[in-house]
Amino acid sequence: MSSIESICCIGAGYVGGPTMAMIAKQCPHIKVHVVDLNQARIDAWNSDELPIYEPGLDEVVREARGRNLTFSTEVDAAIHAADMVFISVNTPTKTFGIGAGRAANLEHIEKCARQIAKVSSGHKIVVEKSTLPVRTAQAVKRILANASTASFDVLSNPEFLAEGTAIQDLLKPDRVLIGGESKEAIASLVDIYASWVPKERILTTNLWSSELSKLTANAFLAQRVSSINAISALCEATGADIDEVARAIGTDSRIGPKFLKASVGFGGSCFQKDILNLVYLCEHFGLNEVADYWNQVVSINDYQKSRFSKQIVRTLFNTVSDKKICMLGWAFKKDTNDTRESAAIYVCRDLLMERARVEVYDPQVSEQQIRADLEYIMRDENGELSSYKQSLIDNVSVVEDPYQAADEAHAIAVMTEWDEFQNLDYSRVHKNMSQPAFVFDGRNILNHKQLAEIGFEVHSIGRTSLSPNT
Ligand code: UDX
Ligand code: ADP
């Protein structure tokens, strides 16, 4: 086994950035070069204002940057100099052509493979870090086989970090998974992780088991959220309390307590995309019943988001037209500025279609991002944004103060479980709202009894609603 001296990572996003920063911190003897086509993103990685918000990331980057961690747009030079190349580019769901809406768009992966083939010489290990459909490594291998001056081993090393806790997840992973065919190449990557991860937590498998395990892990996690969310609807109908049910079932050691928090619906760049990938794969192999089974996890998630918007409209006397709704939170979960597939985008779209005015406050998401998310979701299938839809988006304002967002609002909708939302002065908030004032807690994080005492009518997920003063 040859030991690795220089790593290149293509893609400086939510996965590539933190993962490479951790490798650089733990392995000061290895040069780690992160490259991206996006100059603005690279500039941000080289500044004091990192492009992604992730607790603890600043310290890790500050320790390694300039020592053995560099960020640039010099893709070819970085590939050329590296012994090991990680591919960590985005693989969104295809929006066009065959498999649209389900299959992964592998355009970026393929471009990377071709680039690596073009500029490499000698021997290199190529590591898939992006979430990919099973057997993508085979395609990457075939493209690399056309290189005239270099040879390659391909490994799959899926990332299991969750945003918001990425640094802890990288520091103390439940497991590191490495799939591949070449024992030497696997050993080289095991050696890197073994600098800080106990050996028994580094699992090695064949390439396809590794790729499929990533999709399966995300499908199982998302399934737990959809399962508890499905039961939340039944709780609302029967008077049971979803958090009590979750506690009761979570103490069964076979079920376990994690990932049972009912919510307005899961978001993030992975869950939906990976399940749709799995569904597409099953259909490809004629396993239609298996495809239907997993597709239902996504359907329940869509149902949960639209159930929440409909509840707002119904409760506000069947109309939100020209009413102001305050949305607290836009990120898909707390402690991240990532908004991909966030439930807030869908709920906001539904409210805008009902002609509401929406004022958003999120402590980490920029106005520019919120507008881009709405413009994206409001486009038709040809990618056009009609002037009518644009006029609806113009009914959204983004503010930097939660009290301002709630001022004269008819209702507050909690979309993200940011800790700071629990500590707002709700008496002050209530006083400045239109009456009667409503709270829709899409994360069940607020003290509902106290809110009712203040005078709010409170609606939540999987609990009976509370009238004021009850
Ligand atoms: C997920 C996987 O956890 C991670 O291992 C993988 O590498 C990438 O995808 P991430 O999307 O960053 O990570 O966040 P995660 O904590 O899994 O949450 C996903 C969504 O589910 C969020 O919208 C979250 O709010 C929601 N969720 C999670 C719930 O609604 N209830 C829960 O109990 C848990
Ligand atoms: P993830 O959550 O998977 O990290 P991101 O979208 O945050 O996804 O990051 C992926 C990054 O990959 C983006 O910054 C994008 O500019 C970069 N990227 C995509 N294709 C290429 C490519 N061919 N060469 C270099 N960088 C690329």
C-alpha cells in the first residue's frame, strides 16, 4: 500500500468542504486541496465568512487552512498533483428527459470523471463521495479507462454526516464505509480515516454494497420520519399526543428513540433524492412493488407539507388572501443555512397561491436564497416564471428581526426548530399581531400551554389544538 501525500477534492459544498477540512485537521502530513468551479464559493472558503453555516466548522478550517488545506478553482492542477481524488459534486434529481423527477442527474459526476481522465498521469485512486445511484462507479471506471497516460482504482466512500452536526459526525462517526475492489486502494483510504476513527468503525464492502447502503440508510431514516408523521395525522383526529406516542414507542430498545420527532415534513438534499433514486432503480429492475413501497415515504412527506398549509388556510376562516403570515425559519433544519427541499418553501408556495402576504425570518438564510428558492419552485415545466407567479413572490418580504416579521401578522408558522424561537417574548409578539392571533408550530418546539395563556390559538403537529386561555 502506498501512503497518500496529496488529496484533491472536486466540489466545495456541504459535503466536500467539511469532510476535507476534517481530513486536513487530522492528517497534517497530507496536502488537501479543495477545488470548485464556483469562484464566489471558493473566495468565501478563503475568507472569514465561510459559505456554509455549520457549528464548529470555522475552528477546524482556521486550524488547517494555509497549513495543509487550500481552496481554489485550479481544478486541473489539483487533480494532476493528487494521489487521491474525491468527487464531491452535487447530484440533484433530474428535471428533464428519461427518469425526470426520480433519477439522479449525473452530468457533474461524468464531467469530473472526464476531467480526471484528461489531466492525470501515473496511478490515482478516485473516491466517490457524492450520493450516487448504484453502479455509478462502473460508469466512472469506464470513462477513466479511456485515459491514455494514467491508471485508476475507484472507491465508494459515502458520507453519512448530517448538516448542523457535521463536525461531530465527522469527528466521531458511527461508521466509515469504504467500498471497492482493490485491497491496496481500500487500505490507503482506511489508513487516512484510521488517523482518528477506531479501526472497528471502518467498514469495507464491495463497491455496490457501499453505494446501495447509502441510499438504504437515508431511505430508512426518512421512513421513520414519514411513519411518525403519518401517525401524527391520526393523533390530531383522535386526541392522542404524538410526542407521547413517540416517547412510548422509542423506549422499546428494538425501535429506539431517535428520528421520531414529528414535523411539518423532512427536507434536505438527501432524503427525497435518495429515495427517488432507489425507486427508479427498483423500477429499472422490474421490482414495481418495492418501488411503490419506498415511493410512499415521499408521498406521505408531500401530504404532511400540504396538510400543514391547508390547516393554516382552514383555520384562518378559509381565507388567507391579503393576510400577513409570519414564517419563522426557512432552513430545512436548525443549525444550517441549507434550504434544499425545505418544507418552508412548499408551505410558502401554497400560502402565496392563496394570495397571502408572507414575512420570513431565519437567522442564517439570506433573502437572496429565499427568493431563489421561490422562483425555482414557482416555475412551470418549461422553466418559465410567469408574471403572475412573480407578482405572488413579490408578496414575500424577508426581515432580520423576528418581532418585525410577526408585527401585525394574523398567524405565525414555525417552520424550522431554531433554538432562539423558544425564547422569544411571545406576550410582546401577541400584542402586536392582528387578533385573533394564531400559532402553527410545525416543529412542536414552543410551550403551547403558555402560548394559549397569553391568548394565542395554538395548532401543532399531532396534538389537539389549544384555544386561548384553556
Ligand atoms: C441526512 C442523513 O441523516 C445523513 O446521514 C446523510 O448523510 C445526509 O442526509 P441531513 O439531511 O443533513 O442528513 O439531516 P437529517 O438530520 O437527517 O434531517 C433530515 C430532515 O428530516 C430534516 O428536515 C429534519 O428536520 C427532518 N427530521 C429529522 C424530522 O422531521 N424528524 C426527525 O425526527 C428527524
Ligand atoms: P453537496 O451537498 O453534495 O456537497 P453542494 O451543491 O453543496 O452539494 O456542492 C457541490 C459543489 O460541486 C458545488 O459548489 C458545485 O459548484 C461543485 N461542482 C459541480 N460540478 C463541478 C465540476 N465539474 N468541477 C468542480 N466543481 C463542481
